[in-house]
Amino acid sequence: MSGSTRSRASALSAWTTRRWLRVGAVVSLTALAFLGVTGAWMLQRTGSITENLVNVKSPALSAALQLEAALLNQETGIRGYGLTGTADFLAPYRQGLADQATSTVRLTKLLHGDATGLKDLKAVRDAAETWQARVARPIAAAPAGSPSPLATERAAAGKTDFDALRAALAGQQKRLRAERTQAASDLSSTMLLRNWVFAAIALVIAALSVLVFEGLRRGITTPLGQLGADARAIAGGDFAHPITPTGPADLRRLSGEIDFMRRRLVRELAFTEEARVSLHAQAADLQRSNAELEQFAYVASHDLQEPLRKVSSFTQLLQRRYGGQLDARADQYIDYAVDGANRMQVLINDLLDFSRVGRVHHELQSLDLGAVLRQALSSLSMSIEESEASITHDPLPSLIADPTQMGMLWQNLIGNAVKFHRPGQPPAIHITAAQDGELWRFTVTDNGIGIGPEYVDKVFVIFQRLHTKDAYDGSGIGLAMCKKIVEFHGGTISVDPDYRDGARITFTLAGEPPKTPDPATMPEATRADAEPGR
């Protein structure tokens, strides 16, 4: 392949679909316009020849024949009148004169612009005028009743003049016949050429249609079909399937961009797969770490109870036996030891309850939250009576939940609302329940000391206390346990930071909590801490 050919092929390969369509449309329209002009010219040419043949040549020949017949009638009438003197012979003569005038006027109009034809007509008229002047009119002017002497005298001259007239008529008719024959031949040739031109137009239109269809197939539909097939293969999961650029430049660019996107998706998928594997490994490590932490919490809160119980028992025994027998500082130290042991006992019990949430108490059943609330209020009846608390609630729904955990939830929330009341003001607590889509949304609102906006997240952290143990007792596990219970039942819990007249805790519960993990994956302590006496 020569350099110019390669350069031309390279230039064509850079053409876009729009350019190919524009060039194809221009070429097709140009070809069709040329063919249309040619066809219109052929039709005009055929019409012009037909009109000339029908409206000029044939009528002119007919008028020439009529003129000849008129002159022959004149000659017959004059000869009969000259020889017999009978007036009846003048009728054909006079009718011939009228017909001659009519035919002459008609021929003059038909041959307008035809110098040769008009010249022939003039020759006929001149010859007719010569014969009429020398023979016809003198004989016709003779009186009727007897033969005219002029007929005999001028017979030879009349014959000579009329032969000249016949020759002029013959020449005129010969020329008109030749012209009509030529016009008919031209019409036949033009019609044949017209038929060939229209056949060529039909062939060119058919060829253009085939070329347009083939061009669209090769340049658009086939590349788009190939691109669609490649895209479907990739969408089917074969991300390694390459996209082959075909067709015009813009479709090749589109294929290249889609293939670039495919390669990027392959890289992203590879990265995502690596991240998923890493995340899975981290989740497994985290699950194992959580299991170990739960095991540690269980051991710390369960196995330390016995030695702590001994420490508490002996410090209390020491206080009873030797209280007042030692100095005041020794009694103070003993009080500190007893109080610390008791608080440690409460803290360990609370930690044990916290570690059991979701592991031991997971007996899900249809539960009336109103009945569970009444049981919780019964357990808190002493503190409620002492503080003169007023507790109201909306109708509560029935859910699939663990009864022990729901009891712990209500007891902690209401217990906190009662505990953190304003000095000198009885607690007023109201509980609401409203369905929110597939969840139930609950609020516990009180008129207590409230929770500052800066603590709305910290209050749900285990062992997080906002007050000293001298101001309010407790271990700092209550709201953390509430959070764990709510999340175990497929909900969320938070503090309303916009409520300023106390505290408002909002939480949601699902109608049925999510599936719990397989017990085989739980720590072994979940079986031991459910046994009596442990």
C-alpha cells in the first residue's frame, strides 16, 4: 500500500458517524437532484416535441392539404364555367376562395417563426395569385349563359400557371411531411431515451438505498450491536471480556471509554474484594475479641463474686466486733472498707447483668409492654412512693421481645427518671408510644435535672457518670445497658438535646428483633452463668 493510500485510509478512519451521515446525505441528495433534473428535462423535451408534432406539424400539413383542395376546387369550377358558361360551376370556385383564405390564415399562424415554411407558403400564394389573376378572375367575370372565349385563349397559359401552383403545393407538402416525420422520429428517440433515463434513475435510487442500508449496517448497527453484546457479557459477570472498538471514530471512542470504565471497575472490584477479605478478617478478629471481652467480663463479674463476698463479710464482721473498740480513725477505715466492698458488689452484679444481655436473656415471645411496665413500677414502688412520683403512659403495644430485658429496660429508664428529680419537686414522668413505619417509637419524658447537650452521647457509655457517688448513687451502667437492650431488639436510643424542662429519652423497637447469632458462636460462659448458684 502506497503512502497516499495509507494517508487516505487514516483520514477516513478519523471520520465520525455524523460526518459519514453528512457526506452520505450530500452525495445522495446531489445524485438524486442530478437525476431529477435530467428526468425533468427529458419530460420537458418529450412534451415539447409532442406538442410541436400534435399542435404544429400535423395541423400544418393538414392545412396545406386543405389549401390544395381549395385551389383544386377553384380550378375545377373555373374550367367548367369557362367551357359551359353555367353559373353553378362558380359555386365551387367561390367556396374554394373562402377555404383558401381560411387555410392561408391557419398556416400563417401555425408556421409563425418558421422562415422556411412561411417562404413555401408565400410561394404557393404567389403562384395562386398569378393563376387567379391571369385565368380565374377574368373567366369568372365573364357573363353566364355561353362559353367564355378566354377559356380557350388562355388554356395553355392557365395550365402552365396551375402546374407551377401544383409544384409549389407539392414542395410545401413535401417539406411539411418531412418535418412531421422528423418530429415523430425525434419523439420516438426522445421517449426511448426518457425510458432509459428513468430506468437509470430507478437503478441509481435502488443502488443508493442498498449503499445507505449497507453503510448504516456496517457503520452504526453492527458496531452498536457488537458494543451491546460486549456490554451484556460484562453485565453478565464476565468483567475480563474486552470491548473491541469498531465503526466510525466516535463509536470507537465510545467503545474505548466503556472499556476504560470496565478496566476501572475491574480494578475497583479487585480493590473491593481485597477490602472485603480484609474486612472479613477484621470482623472475625473483632468477633473473637468481643467474645474474649465478654468472657473476661463474665469472669470478672462472676468469678470475683466469691472472694469479694468474703472481703465484704469479713469487713462487716470486723465492723460489728471491733466497732468502738479502736480509735475513731480505725472505725473510719473500717467504714470505708465496708462501703467499698458493698459498692464493688453492686458494680460486679451490674456488670454481670450487662454482659448477660443478648447472651442469656434471649427468650423471645409475644409480650405486652404495658404488663411489663406495671411489673417494673411494682419493683420500683418504694422509691416511687418516697419521691411521690407521678407516672403516666400512653397505651403500649405488644411486641416480640425478651421479657427480662424489657423489664430491665423500663426499670432503668424509670429508675433514672425518679432518681434524678429536682430537689423539692415530685417527679412527673410520661411515656408515649407511636408506630413509625415498621418500628415503634417510645419516649420517656421527666421533669428532673436533665442532661446537658454535651453529655447526650456520653450517658450511654458504660461506667460513664455525670455526678459523684455522694450526690447520686449508681454504677454508671444503667443507660449503657438500655442501649444494649434496645440495639439487641433492632432499635436505637438517644437523648433529645432540644428538651430543656428535664430529660427526654427516645428509643425505637422493632416488631420482631433481628435474628441472633448461632449459640455455637457465643462464649461458653453463656451456658454456665445460667446455672443456679453461679
